[in-house]
Amino acid sequence: MTQVPSWRYVHIQGELMNRESNAHPLDLVKTNGSGETPETLEGDDSDLLWQATARAEALLTDLQQERPSESDLAGLLGYAREVVLARITDEERTVFPSLQQAPGDHPELDQLHQEHLRLRSDIDDLAAAAQHDSDPADLASIVRRLIARLERHLAAEAAILTGSGYTATGREWATAGHWFCLTEGPVIEMDQLKPHEAQAAVLNRLARMRPDESLELRWAANPQPVWERVQRRDPGGYSWQATESSPGAWSVQVSRRPAP
């Protein structure tokens, strides 16, 4: 388990750091505010925290500059639901039993459980804010609280697991984190996804589309099987225009129709 350091990834309670929008998180230089450069972070937990923080930063920038925030709010909420919730659920399924098997009392299990409940509550608050026209200051407070709690939780978990002998293997949530990032934008390069997860990943993304939102799928495979699954799930809910631009190269324009 990667240990998460105490320094903050970005100053989400002050000036928002500048970043290259297309850079990978681990390629960026991070400092602790004192001019010192910490060691490069590695591991899925570090990437999860960076990905969540980057989305929070984008949303906080919107709120600070009084710009429309729907897209960035949906991005943070989607990541929190699809990856962060999957992360703590996987922890309950794998880490908790491993710790319970160790001799002695385990007060740390109650600590982790309480932190999970608080994280779920923060994500519920974010979801409620997305459903209503929330005050920007209130929404910013929810975002800051969620990221700060997530960072503290990962740091506490790393401290608890240090020396426990627990080894993380087969992290399903890390797979979700991979495909979530690849499907978030307006163009989805389906061939970058693993074949066994491509259909589920794009169906999940379509389910999160807003009314009148559009995106493009680019795929070497025939998209007809995905269209059939979309129709079974939500008949008439989407427009779908597939074009074979060249042999073995498909482009699909998908739009979410507004509710009748």
C-alpha cells in the first residue's frame, strides 16, 4: 500500500495551482509549499487522490470565477461514485478481513469504518448539491471537505497497514479508475480500453450523459452490439449515428435525448 504524505497535492483552500491539462499527474512536480520537492508518488492510491483532487480543482476554479460548473461537477461526482466508492468497498472486502485475522484487538477497523461512513456521506452531499441549484460557497465547502477527508483517510490507512503484512492484489477499483479517465471526455478512443471492459465502460459513460450532451466513440470494432445493449437499457433515450470511415474504423456520434 502506497503511503500518502501529509503535504497537500494542491492548495484547494487557497490559490489553485496552474497545471497542464493534458499532463499525467505523476509527471507534474509537486512541492510542499516550502520549496522542497518530495519523492515521486507511485501506486494506485496516489493516482486516485490526484485524480480526485484535479477534478475538485477544476470545479473550485469554476465556482471562484462564477462560470457554469455542471460539467466539472459531474466529473467529480462521477469519479467519486465510480472510483472512490469502489475503492472503499474493495477495502471493506479485502483489507478488513485481512486485519481481522491478525492476533489482538483491532480498534483501527472501527476507525476505517467510521471514515468510510463519512466519505459516503460527503459523496451523498455532493450528489444532493448536483440535483439542486446549490449556493457556490456551500458547494465549494462540500468539495473541500470531501478531498481533505479522502487525503486523511488514505494517509491513516497507509499508517495502519504499514507493518501489518497486508498485500493489495487484484484491485478492481483501480481498473475502474483506468477506464473512467479514458471515457470522461467528449471523444472516447475505445481501442485504448481493455477488450473485456470496453462495453461496460462506455455503457457507464452513456448512463452519465446529461440531456442534449453529445460525444463521439472511435472504435475498430463494429459498435452494433453496444447499440443493441443501449436500446435494451433505454429505448429511444439516445440518438446514434455510426459511420465506417474506413475498413475497421468506426466513428459513432451519440447524443442523450431530453426526457419527454
